[in-house]
Amino acid sequence: MKRKMLGICAEYAHKLKQPWVISVLFVAFIPFFPEYFAPIFAAGALMAAGSEIRNTGTGFQVGTIGKIMLVYIAYMAFGLLYSPNFLSTLATLGMWIAMFMVYLAMTTVLNTRRRLDSALLVISLVAGAVGFIGCVQYLLRAAVGLRIPLEFWNFIDNIILDIMPIEIKETPFVLRVSSTFNNANIFSEAMIMLIPIIGYYSFYGRREKHQLICRFCLMTAAGGIAFSYSRGSYLALIAAALVFCAANIKKIVLMVVTLISGLLLVPDSVMARLFTITETDGSINERLNIWHSCVSFMKTNPIFGVGAGISNTWSLLLSRGINAPHMHNLVMQLAVEGGIIAIAIFAVICWKYLSSGVLMLIRNSSGRMIGVMLMAFSLGFLTNSLFDFPLMTPKLVGIFLTVISISDAAARIYLKKQTTALFDIITNKSITGKGERLTYPTINNTK
């Protein structure tokens, strides 16, 4: 028995030494650790992916959506020329460049169905753990009455944030959990992006023996969203769930049982919070004032905006007597920061992302449920974006780019779409002398 256990441990240790596994683990644990760890983990993932490409002879791969993201990052850099707060725009640009390493790492190493499935499993387990922490925080507050901090990493944050010049809007003590994030809204926004992945693996992951634990992770992630008391995320969760239900009529009974099991655990206070969406309270009034002010900001700089950066939008809102860091709406935030051009770039990203999801739904039976997962993310993310700005922090951007990389990797695997080496894009060498586009399959075929 002891020898068998040692053999299993040795096997897992060998697997963990593989560069692609290390890369996936770095990315998967980004939601678990504090915000300032996210760029470090992104760099670690890229370095591990770099070890892999040294062995294969290929470069860091960029798919269709990744190329458009590079255009957006370049446009953000252009905003440095006219931004009223140069440092804020520079910091935001640096955040996107750093977290784009997540995309490069994942798109590079996820080149087989087995690897993609493994990545989705690990991401699901970590996201479930983050949701579980949120549920425990709520129980300790509501049932035991402990005045524990909103943030799990509060004991580290207090030290780091005193050193770093970062502005954080003070959050009053309320019965809203933040788990490993800095506030409840950011926590729920992250979970909304991750829950389609957990939902997919709970019912359709290739490793069926792990589906049960993923269903537990699904419940803890949904519970975390519930205990965040973020009403926009409630609607986003319902929207994502509807996509899975519509696409999985054959398993509707199992899904309904899972849903009912989860609802039985939901406190009355959560349901009461959901049904206050139609009421006009302080939070909704603030959003209405922000959106009204945003219209005038958009008229002032309609084409290019004022430049990226929370300090830019925060200053604009403070000039109207509103103490809020962003526009509480993704489209409006993009319009104020980058004008019509930024909105157009993200519209193309959405179109390409949705196209990949739809094509997997209708053209590839083996990748159909991956397509459903991508569609669920789209509807959940867009619904949440109506009420918040889910791209504000490094962890949120990292999670967003993780999902984008999964989309491009899945499109390469299931739809045979090609990717291009980053170096060839930068040096404009993606076209060979014969007029052939230098892509991932082309490079592999030359070996």
C-alpha cells in the first residue's frame, strides 16, 4: 500500500514538473491570491510556457481575438498622448500588458483537447475554492457574528497597500463577502466570468470522476455570488444558467435538481436583495446619476475619450459630486476612456468571440458544449457589464484574458482555426515569401 502511494505521488510530481502544467497552475491561481500577485503569476505562466516553446521550436501563439486585443492595448498606449492623468493611463496600460502574458501563456500551451480539459478542471477547482471562502466568510458573520474582514487577504493588504500608491474607495462594514478580492462587487464579477467554466466541467468534463466535486464547486461559486449581495451579478448568473439550460434539455432534470439544492441553501436575505432590483435605493440612484453624467462626458470627447485609467473617470465623476471610481457600465466606461474607437474594438472582440461559440455549437459535435460554455460566458459577462465595470483590476483582466485565450485555443483545436507566433506579428513576418501565412500548423509541419 505504501509503495502504491509513493508511486502515485511520484507520478503526480512528474506531471507537475511539466512546463505546460506549471503555466496552467499559475493562471488558475490568479483569482486565489491578492491583486498585486496577479502580474507575478502572469509572468510565471509565461516563463513556464517559454520553457515549452524552447522544446517545440514554436513561438508564443496569438489567435484571432488575441490580435484584436493587441490592437486595443496599442490604442490604449496612444491615449498617453492626451490623457489628463498620464500616470493613471500608464498604470492601466502596464496592467493590460502584464496580464496579456496570461493570454499568451494559455494560448501557447493549450494545444490539445487533453490539455484544454485539464486547464478547465484546475480553473474550476480553484474558482470553487474561492467561492467556498466567500461562503465561509458569510457563515462566520451571519451565524457566529464574527466581525471578520471583508477581504481574505486583509492582513497582507494592510501592509502592502500602505506602501503602494493605490487609491481604494473605503467600504463600510456590511454583511457582504469579498473572499480573496478587495470588495464584494469585484468578487462577484470574477465569479460570473468563471462560473460558466465550472458549469461546463460539472456536467461535460472529460474526467467524469471529477464532475461531482465540480458540482460542489459550482454550488460554492454560486453561493459566493449570492453572499456578495451584488444584484447585477444575480442577473448575470441567471443569464448564464439559462444558456446552459437551453442547450442541455437532455440533462435538464439533473440541472434542476442541482439548482434546487442550491436554492434550498440560499438565505431569505439573499432572495430579498434580488427582489429589490426594481426599487430605487441609494446604490441605484448613484448609478443613475453616474450614467446621466457619463452622457455629457461622452459628448465632450466622443472619438478618442479622455484616456484609460480609473483616476481619469474618478476625477470626472468627482467634478459632478459623485465619489465613484468608474461608470458602473462597461460600454460607458469604454466610451469615456477610449471613445467610439474603443467601443468599436470591443464590438469586434465580442463578434469574433460569439462567432467561435456559435460555430462550435453547430459545426463540431465534440466541441459543442465548449461552445455553450463560451456563449454562457458572453451572456453573463455582458449582463454584468450593464451594471459594473468588470475589467478594473489585474485579477479581473487576467480572468477575462484567460477566457479569451480558452476561446482562441478551443477554436484552434475544434475549428482548426490557425494562430500566429507573436514575434511574427510584431516583426510583420506573418506572411512568408511565398505568400503563405506563417501559422501554428504551418510551423509544426516544417519540422
